[in-house]
Amino acid sequence: MRYITDAKEAKQIDNISINEIGIPSLVLMERAALGVVEEIEKVYGELSANACVKRKTEDNFLNSQRCKKSAELKNVNSKILVVAGMGNNGADGVAAARMLEHDGIKTAIKLVGNIEHASEEMKKQLEIAKNLGISFVTDMKKNEYDIIVDAIFGIGLSREITGEYREIIEKINGSNSYIVSVDISSGVDATGGKILGTAVKADMTVTFGNLKRGMLLFPGAVYSGEIKVKDIGFPDKAVESVSPKAYTFEKNDLYCMLPQRKMRTNKGSYGKVLVIAGCEAMCGACYFSAAAAYRAGCGLVRVLTAKENMQILKTKLPEAIVGSYDEEFEDGIDFTPKKEVEEAIGWADVIVIGPGLGKSIKAKLLVKRILKVKDKTVVIDADGLNILAEFIENKEHDLGNLGTNFILTPHLKEMSRLAGKTTDEIKNDMPYYATAQAECNIVLKDARTVVGEGRNIPDGKIYINTSGNNALATGGSGDVLSGIIAGIAAQDIKMKPALAAAFGVYVHGLTAEKYTETKSRYSMTASDIIDMLQDVMPR
Ligand SMILES: NC(=O)C1=CN([C@@H]2O[C@H](COP(=O)(O)OP(=O)(O)OC[C@H]3O[C@@H](n4cnc5c(N)ncnc54)[C@H](O)[C@@H]3O)[C@@H](O)[C@H]2O)[C@@H](O)CC1
Ligand SMILES: [K+]
């Protein structure tokens, strides 16, 4: 698990490390600069070898997709320019320039801003650089440098970028150089990922201690390039005492945090998922959700679907217990859930409702019933969300009334209906809309999905997903996700629903990464996502 900080938390960690624990600021800075230099020298090596530097991490959405033509790159006399602002981000850059020179790489510094406003650390770094005779330039000639180091603003950026800052950032972006941002791309708001006027389009960002939210959320993610996180010695004590609200997973987390498969167990040990999905014309969605729940590891899956879908589901997924909700309506639409629906609700540990369910009166009555479930995790997806939004619009329901056992999985448009806000409003503050609107858990789906715990959950966390790629943008992908989340939640009913949801989102993303290792991102289908689960879930 990796913490992701916002600007305030990152500053607090700096502060506690320096002022409470007593690690000198310049010591942290020296390590930060060394971290930057280490990464630059790797790139420099590649450039010098005339390599085409196509960063592979586009798969993680962290790449600006630059492929420098080797012919455009000078090799033997490669030069680096550090563009430094007057705060400590600039000071990191000046320290890095000194280290690069020390390692024999021709490096110059271009200062931006009023030197009279330089931070104490910046003044110190400038003094050292001057004593060593490092060259300073006043102008930045286009395409003169193979690598430009962006050390203009870090987490201290606090307002729109204008004037000479804006000009230099536009010049940097207009160059052919490989661009390395120090800590965060200058212009990206470290908390929300917004672009404050303009921002450096980095090929790589070398960040310190922890990931910053702004480099993962859009549009900041597009400006960050490949992200390297460097440990510069912030003590765990400082990080723990700040306890950042956001986190993301790494592959090892699957092995140590997912429910374990113990030796003496049977199918009853891994939970029961009920999928209420599929109307007459939509059998596939039901199949995808149910099959994914099995592949994610739950013990038993039961399906309630339209009568017409039963035969095909029995054939396609013989592992599932297949029934129909239709017989509940034999007496007309005056629905009092009885027979199979009530029995199935009682049977289940986790319920999924919505994929391909349609918006018929039957579907609405089913959703109405499931909204009353209190004692088990419920995933509401697709048409389940559309119906819920309709209930909210008609004032029959309130988003705030849904309990902490519910997981909603809206994409931006669905969230816009649920929250009564525009998609732009949602897009611009995904962590807020994933957490602050409701008591339930929300999986807010986008290229960078955010999972939030309800607003009243003590110490509620925000998960920002970093796995996956655009191969996932295919029909049925969301149905599969609902099944994966339910399948994981069912294996440990004590697991916080938001954690199960975060794992589900992470694993769903990993399937696409695995798939595109050998196959085309154009061709992945929902069935492939289900198939790839066997390659990405722990063995
Ligand atoms: N000792 C420390 O505190 C450490 C700091 N580190 C570096 O320090 C950075 C944070 O340094 P600072 O807090 O000095 O902040 P920055 O260096 O990010 O920038 C702060 C300066 O920019 C000004 N500013 C903000 N927005 C502006 C705008 N739009 N136009 C013009 N000026 C603007 C501020 O008034 C301030 O003077 C981190 O990102 C990291 O790179 C690292 O070296 C780790 C250790
Ligand atoms: K920067």
C-alpha cells in the first residue's frame, strides 16, 4: 500500500520531519536532489546511446506518450538545463545541477522569479552553486538542451501561473528536450490535479516520499509522465502521524491483504454472492457479473434474472445457481417479495443488483427491496444506479440514507445524476464526490477510478486506482467489475466494503495490464477481463 498525499499533508510531513523530529531541511534536500540525479542519469544514459526513449508506462496512464526521435538528440555533448524557481523546489533543482556537474554532465541553471524572495535553502544552494562555478543562463534557447529539469514550483504552488513563469513553462513545453519534473510538474495542483493556468508536460516526475494526489488525478496525470517515488528519509513516524487520507495498492498488497485461502476449507468458506441482473434483452451483463464473482474467488454464485435468460445462463455458467425473479410478479406488479427473491436475499452474503436489469417496474421494485437490506454488503451498479437516481430525483430516496453496507459503482455520468451535479463538477473533484455526498461507499469510475468511504466513516480513506489502461474501455467491463468486487467482499464479510471495492478496482485494472503485455489493447473484451483474473489473482 502506498500513501498518496495532498499538498497540505505533504507539507505537514516536511514540517514534522524537520521541526519536530529534527532532520535538517538540507539533509532531506540533498537526498531529494540525489534521487532526481539518479533518475536523470538513467535517462541521460539512454539519450547518449541515441535510444528512442519511449516510456512504457503509458499502460499506467502516467505517460505523456513522447517518443523522442534519436536523430533529434545530441549525444556526446548532451546538456542539461535546470529551470529553478525561488522556493525549495528550485533549491532541489540547483542542488541537482551541482551533482550532475560533479558527475561530469554539462549542466546550466536558469532562474525564474525574484531572487530577493528566495527561500533560505535556495539561497544556500545558490551560494554553493556559485562557489563551484556552475553556469547560469538568462535565456533558454530552443532545443539546446537534451534534458530540461523543471524545478519551478513544487507542492508550494498556490495560485494561477502568469507572467515570466507562464512564458518559461510554454518554452519548456515547446522544446524537444526530455523533461524531468522535480516533485511534481510545475503548474499541477498537488491536491486536486487541476492545471493552474499552465503546466509543464513532463516525461518523468521524480517525487519525494509519497505520491501526490494531483499527479494521479486528471488532468494532472497527463502532465506527470512516468512517476518515480524516491525515499528521501521522511521518518515513518512523521508519515504515520499525518496519516494521509488517500492510498493506492501495489501488487504485493494482493498477496498480503486479500482474504487467504486456508487449507481446511470448502465452498461455504468463501462466501455466497447473489446477482440480481439481466432483463429479457440483457443476459450478457448478468453473466459477466456472475462469472467474475466466481473468478474473483467466492464460493457460490446465485443468479436471479429474467425467465428468458435462465437457459443460456445455465449453459454458459453451469457453476451458478440460476433462478428467475419473474415468478415473483405472477400476481401482477403488486410486488411483495416472497418465494425465491426473499429466500435468495437471506441466503446471500453479498448482493449485486443492476447489471442489465433494465428500468421496468419489476426492476424498480427489486431495487426498492434491495435498498432496505441492512446486514450485508450490496453492490449497486448500472441500471440499479439509474433507478436509484430516479428515486432520488422523485424524492422517494436520499443518497444520504444509504447505509455503509452499500457500494455504488457509478461512472461520471451516473454520479452526476445521483449527486445532481454536472459531470464537469464531478470530474474536477472526484475525491470529494466519492466521499462527501453519502454515507455509503462510492466507486467513482473514470480512467483513474476513485473509491471513497462514506462521509461519516471514522478515519474514512480514499483509494485512487493506478492500475489498468484503456483496454478496459469496452462493453461489459463495468458488469465484470461489480462481480469482482462482490466476489472479493464475500470472501471476508468483515472486510470493510470500501477495501473490497478498492481491491476489485485494482484487480480489474491489472487484468488489462496483463492482457496488453502480449495482446492488443484494441481487442480486449469483457470475457477477456474475466479470463485474465486467473493470471492476476494470487496463486
Ligand atoms: N526541506 C524541505 O522543506 C523540503 C522541500 N522539498 C522541496 O520543496 C518543495 C516545496 O517547497 P516550497 O514550500 O518552498 O514551495 P515551492 O518551491 O513549490 O514554491 C513556493 C514559492 O512559489 C511561490 N508561488 C506559489 N505559487 C505561485 C505562482 N503561481 N506564481 C508565482 N509564485 C508562486 C510561493 O509564494 C513561494 O514563494 C517540494 O515540492 C520539494 O520539491 C524537498 O527538498 C524535500 C525537503
Ligand atoms: K516542479
